[in-house]
Amino acid sequence: MEKPAINGREPIRKKPFPARKPFGKEEIKLVVEAIKSQNLFAPSGNKVKEFEKQFAEKYGVKYAVMSTSGTSAIHIAIGSINPEPGSEIITAPVTDFGTIAGILYQGCIPIFADWKKYTFNMDPEDIEKKITEKTAAIIVVHLFGNPCDMDKIMAVAKKYKIPVIEDCCQAYFTTYRGKYVGTFGDIGCFSMQQSKHMTAGEGGITITNNKKYGERMFLFRDKGWQRLSFGSRAYLFLAPNYRPTEITGAIGLAQLKKAENVVKKRNSLGDMLTELIKDVPEILPAPVTSGGKHSYWTYPFKIIGLNPKKFIEGLKAEGIPAAYAYTGKPIYLCSDALRRKKTFGNSGYPFNSQYYNKEIEYKAGLCPVAEKELTLLGTIGINENWSEKDIKDVAKAIKKIAKNL
Ligand SMILES: Cc1ncc(COP(=O)(O)O)c(C=O)c1O
């Protein structure tokens, strides 16, 4: 029997896997253009405006607002819904802190809905269970690029008349029932951080079809500044400055020409890996929501019946870019802003404030399915530059470790 490389044998893969190379001639040309214009300030430039126009067209929405990060894109979404302090916002237990920051900055309380077993996404039934008279919004997270079950989630949201924000930071051009995620709920949010399908190193986009939210989104990004005319100013409400520069707009324009192909390629590579490992009894391949297509920001799988940490160590020894347990713990156990309520000075605001008189404790046991399944989760960092041979090597290594561990 072939012995795994962890015992000092030959690894399946000695040559490094192809790296991402997101930037090229197109980005350079447009960035140079922006710099030569002698203006990098978006309100008086044309790159960010043009990007927003093209992104809105691709998504078939009326409003797209570019900002400085995914975190700001989500904060803009919440700021445009304008919930009362002390409102509850239901979201996913496993995500980046960027999903949570805007909730707290707007004085709201994050409430976590558990994963549905072996989907790595929020369970619509648990979302419904977590709804109270204080719920002001639901933020769904299409984790790893797998669409959430939007039919069921939107049915729950409609029943209780609660707006839905979609965190699509890991799910560009990802379809569910033939439509892009980000257009099912009231608002869609995207990150252009370096690792994302579409990137400018940093950046964010918020989209909507709703006029009230759309108009407020532009104001919320820009200190609430009305910018009606030069001279006397009107700042209409409290809001930060999340304006991107023309450089972000320029790079975004070039990325927008490539992003759909990036997603297509990842979708075919990820689905191919699933096909190759689907009969390995110790593995459950990446789940794909019925009616959806996965965009594989990363390739997730569940390890069953074997020690998952050792399984991943074995894969790494075979030269495979594998990682164990994604964020390690659910966000409410990773974040001291939640776990220890380290927010504004020593106030603990918005928790235990005049706006929120319920006791809330972020501790293990809040979302048992997510807590358990994270410990069984492996990911493979695939990207659009990989070939079919690269995927075959990953499958070979997975089979080898499964047999030999
Ligand atoms: C699911 C999710 N939400 C939010 C964010 C925040 O995005 P950013 O890092 O651009 O602020 C990220 C990315 O890190 C993410 O993956």
C-alpha cells in the first residue's frame, strides 16, 4: 500500500500549485489613466462612477455604491436600513468579523442562526426561530461561494417583513435558480479584498433596487453629505467616510471584465474535484445548494470517521494547499467585541444598555451544528489558474490519505 508523505515518503505534489495573478495590463492601463488625470478623488472623477454603472448593469440593479472594503459595504447596507439601536440582526455563526462590525457600530445586537447540517450555511428554520419583535434585519452569508437556500430564507423574511442583506463577499457572480446571489434580498454586499474573486487589494460594493436604501447608501458612504452645491454644506445624519479612490475604481473596471470567467473556471474546477472524490467514504465533498452553482472562493469538504486535523496535516505533507477548520471557531468565540463586549470604552454598548435590556452571552453552545462541523471542515485553496491536472493531484492525495491514515 502507498504510504503517505507524512512518514517521509515521496509527496504526490512537489511542484507548487499555480498562484493567483489577478492583475495585468488592463489594470496598469486604467490605473495610469487615473493617475494621469491628476485627480484620484472619486466624487469629481469618472472611474468609480463608471465602475458603479457597469457593476449595476451586470447585476441588473438600480444602485451600486463602491466603498473601501467588504466591512464598509456591509456597514453601508445596515446604515441605509437605519435600524434603531438595540435592534437585533440575525446572521451567520461562521464568517469574517466584517459581517459583524457594522451591526455593532449601528448599535445593534448580532444574533446567530445555526448552520443547517452539511451545508456550511445558515438554516432557514433556525433563522425563523431566532426572530423576535426586535429583529431589524437578516444578514445571510453565502459562505465559501455556496448560495444560501434563498427561497426558504426569503419566505421567512417576507412572512415577518424583515429586510435581508446578502453578504456576497465570497460569492461573486454566483447563481441560485439562474439569478445572481446579491439580488434576492433587499441589499447585496461584496468585498474586493485581495483573496476575493474580484479584487483591488481592498474595496467594497453595495447594491440594491430599493430607491430609499439606494439614495441613503450614497450618503452613508460620504459622511451623510448631500453635496448639492459648492459652498454651504448639509450633512444629513451620522455616517463615516468610506469613499474609495479613483485607483480602486480603475482596478475595479479591469477586474469586472475578468470576474465572470474567474468564477466559471473555479466552478468547473471545484465541481471536477467533487466528481473525483465523491466516492471516498471518509469525505463529504463541497455541498452545493439545490438550484445553485458554487463559485468556490475556497473548496470546503467535511471529514468523517477520521481525525480531521491529521487528515489535513497528511494533505499538506503531500504538497496540497489544505487548511483545517477555516476560522477555527465561530465568530462569536473569536471576537472579544462579542465574547467580552469590548466595544465603546468600558460601556459594553450596545449590550446591556438602555436600548437592550435582554441578557446576551456569546458562548459555546449557541450554534451547535456550526461548532461541531467546523471541527470536521477542511478547505483546499483552489484558484482560477489551476489546471485539471492540479485538481487530479488533489483528488489523488485525498484518496491516498483516506486510505492510509
Ligand atoms: C464573508 C465575508 N464577509 C465580510 C468580509 C469583509 O470584507 P473586507 O475584508 O473587505 O472588509 C469578508 C472578507 O474578508 C468575508 O469573507
